[in-house]
Amino acid sequence: MARKSGRRSKRTKSLATKSSRFQVKRRRRRECKTDYKHRINLIKQDYNKQGAVKFRLVVRKTNTKVICQITRAYIDGDRVFAYADSTELKNYGVDFGLTNHFAFYATGFLVGRRALAKLSMDDLYKPKKTDGEFTITEDIDEERRALKVFLDIGLSRSTKGANTFIAMKGCSDSGVYIPHSESKFIGYDKKKGFNSEQLRDRIFCKHVSDYMKDLKEKDEEKFKLQFSDYIKKNIDPDNIQKIYQEALDKISIDPKKIEKEKKDYSHFKKFKVPKLPLEERKRRIQEKLITLQSN
């Protein structure tokens, strides 16, 4: 019996020593928000770059919108250089499908144009035509170099055809230099090569318009139920591509963010009345007594 108890005590002792050496992971790693190994590789810069900070294209999706940011990492935290989300597409005539493929592309396109405008390079590096062709922005001779940005996908999966890469394509077509290959886009095949027309159709949501037409012919009740928002806004499936192209043209002309009107909320403010000194309180009491006696 003594032998068994000795083994148990030895085992508990080894567990105690192991737990004492255990290092707790960082908070955002415990919350499953940040992959620090991936982040370090993204923000790490060569020593001969003289302290130049890398630009990152951060693409995230919520239930209602797509968010694209061009950020830089500093010791005190990340600083946002340019920002855009898909809810701003309403200003350019797109008030439906704010989380689909075109929303990713247009939001990336918008944030790219804003970043170039902030650097006064929007006239130098013009946006490309949205035809699905694989192109990379190159430097112009004897001019400022193109803005170099690296894609930050976060915790999302880097599968072929993911929406994150469509946002990257939009930012690249806006005139920003993003190192990438066509192997992650829709329409790429190892044997057949890259089909740019397939990518273009996916960006302009041709599959959605085709499905709308097909469903309307086969089952009109289901069509009214599934595309009720499109019907309310009088969106015809044949006009979807035209609406999207007009939105991209408007972004190219004026990518500035529309500032909201600041309302006056000063009447909602609460001010704490400072406490009066003893002499002042006594004086006020005397004044009240005099008024009472006079009445």
C-alpha cells in the first residue's frame, strides 16, 4: 500500500511542477480573435527598411455588413489609415445585398480609392476595368511607387473562391499594389488555367440574377417570399449588373465619405451642482427666513 501511495504522490508532484510552468495565452488568443503567429509574420519588417511600417488590408464580415480597413501596426496598437464598410454603398445606389460577392468587391474598391486619395495618388494610379482579368498594379517610372498593402484575413479560412479574396481583388483593381496570385480566385483550375469571365460573373452576382429568373418562372410564390426585399425596391434581375457598374463608376469619381450632420445634444447633458461652503449656506438660510418673516 505504501508503494502505491508513493506513486500517486509522485504523479501529483509532477503535475504540480508542470502547471507551475504553464504560461497563459494572450487574451485575444484565448478569445479566439487573433492568430498571433500569423500577425507577427504580417507586421514584421526588414531591418533595412528604416522603420517603415507595413500597410495591411483587414477584411472582416458581420451579419449585416462587410468591413475593410487599411491599417498599420505600432507599439501602442493598430492605427486605421482608411476605412470603408458595405453600408456606405447605399450612397452609390446599392441598397440591397450588402454581404454578397459584389459588396466585398465594392468595399475593397472603395477603401483602396480612399487610401490613394489620402496620399494624393488617386490621379496617378487610376482604377482598372472590372473584367475579372488577373492584374497587379505596377510602379510608374519616375513617379511615386504604388501603395503596397498586404492582405490580413484574420481567422477566416483561405479557401479558393473565398469572399475575402474578392475584397482583395477590388482593392487591387482600385490601383493599390497587393502581392497575390490568381490561384485563390473563383474560376482558377490547375489544368485549365484561370477563367476571368467566371470571376467577373461572380463579382456582378450573375448567379443570383439567373436564379431569380429561374425561380420566378418555376415558383412565383417562393420567389416573392425569398426576394421580397428586391421586389419592394423594384429591382429587376436584368438591371442588377447595370446598378453595380454605375456604383463602381461613382466610387471612382468621388470615394469621399459623406459626413453625417452633427446634432445638438447639449440639452441632454447633466451637470453636478457644486457643494456650497458653510458660510454661503448660512447666508441663504438667513435670506429665506427674512422672506418668510416679511410674508
